[in-house]
Amino acid sequence: MGRWEYKTLKHQFGGWTGTKINIEDLDERLNLLGAEGWELASSFDTSRYEGASTGIVMIFKRWVEA
């Protein structure tokens, strides 16, 4: 019998205001996790004020055989 395993990752945005996202860096991180069997289950932004976001929190899951 197997079980679900979970991983939480926070991806910070860059730039002077902290709102610039580096798509290439994010793609690289997501592809590495995908190669390890992780699947994105949920994500949400970390709002700062007036809708500005400083990052993304992502929750991944993968099935692990016991």
C-alpha cells in the first residue's frame, strides 16, 4: 500500500519592488520537481498590499509506494 507525500515550495519574486517574476527560473524549478515525480496540487500568491504579490507558494504531491 502506498501513501501521498507532500512538498511546499515558496518562490520569491525579484526586482526592486519584489514583484518581478523570473519565468525561466520558475520553469527550471518546476521541471526539476516534475522529473522527481512531483505534481503541482495547489498554488497561491503572497499578497503584500493593494494586490501586489511578492511570491508564490506551491504545494506538490506525489504517490510513494510503501
